[in-house]
Amino acid sequence: MPFTLSEGLALSIFADQTEENLIESGVEYSIVHRDWRSISQLQAYEVAYSYEQDGITKYVKQVAVLRTRTVFLITFTALDALAEQYLTDVDQSIETFM
């Protein structure tokens, strides 16, 4: 779902908001990766984290992509134990986003 990019709002703000939501929820989490990336010559910011809920650890990768003043948030969620086997396919799918 697209979000309109307000003037002066950086893509990294979505990662900041994600982390704030995790803190407020009280779940135990760990940031795996957080950095800028380029997707088909578009600006993008990626945050990957794992969290535990009800004894189950999940892995989440979120990529915010800026396209024509609109931010698209791409999210991948999987059980932590299974995430690694799907990450290559997920990254290839994200790279084709236009």
C-alpha cells in the first residue's frame, strides 16, 4: 500500500517508526540489518529484524521504496527458522519492483 511522502520526510523514518512500535509493544526484538539500498534506480531503505512472540521467533524484512513522491512499503515475514531459505527469492522479487 502506498504512503504519500510528506515534505522533508526521509525514508528512514519508516524504519524508525517500526522500531518505536516494537519498543511500545514490549516484544523482545533484535535488529538484523538496517541501511539504504537502491532498487531499479529508486531510493529505498531496508530494515530487517527478528522478534519473539508467544515463544515463536519471527523474521521480518521491510523495504520502503520511494517512487514519484510515494513510498511503497514491502514487507516479508516468516518463521525465523525458515526465513533464510526464502530470502534470496524475496530479494529478487524486491529488486524487480518498479
